[in-house]
Amino acid sequence: MATHVAAEEACVKESANLASINSEDEQKFVHDHWIRSNVGRIPDSDVPNFNPRNALWIGAKRNDAGIWSWTDDSTWGYTNWASTEPNFHGNCGHMWTWHGANGKWGDEACDTPTRYSTYFMCEKPESGYGR
């Protein structure tokens, strides 16, 4: 299981950051790519082997003042929090699929592996490494 910190470090080694999601289209792209790549299947879909208890680390991070931002320093604006989130379980964001969340976000501890957030997605800037 990866922590948010370890996931971001792995992305930085590839001249990238954890994915920032700045629009509904980007949300759909990240969610669909995650589901259809290595993770597997949403129940009742045409893609095999999905475990609906998994989550995907994204680049959302809350600072000590309670302000959310992206690890790539892009503008924070679009959000897709689940109805009870963020609920102060931690200062880092992940995307989840269980309980009908279908890509909604939750918050978890940044430096502790959770039983849910075992995957992550990196995003490279369009022109070089911007951080």
C-alpha cells in the first residue's frame, strides 16, 4: 500500500506530480483511465477484476490552515468531494468508487498507508516539469 507522500515522491522521480483535477472533463478522464487500466472493473461493467474497495491518490493536499491545493501548484477550483467529505480523516485526497461514490473524493492521512488508497496516478505538465 502506498502513502500519499510515497506516491508524490514516485511521481516527482518521473518529472511529474500526482494528478490534479481541474474540471469535470479531467475528473472523468482520470476516473475512466484508472478504472480501465491496471485496477480493473466497476461492478456490472465490461471490465474484469475491479475491487470496489480500492482508491486512487490524487494531488489534493490540505495545509495547516485548512486550505486545499494541488501538489503541482495548479489553481484549486473544481472539486468532487463525496457528500460527507472532506471529513478530516487526513490532509490528502483520494478518489474512490465504493458505496456508489463513482469517482468522488475523500481525505485520508498523507503519511500512513490505508487499506483503501493503494493506487496513484501521475500527471506531467504539457511543457516540461513545472515545479
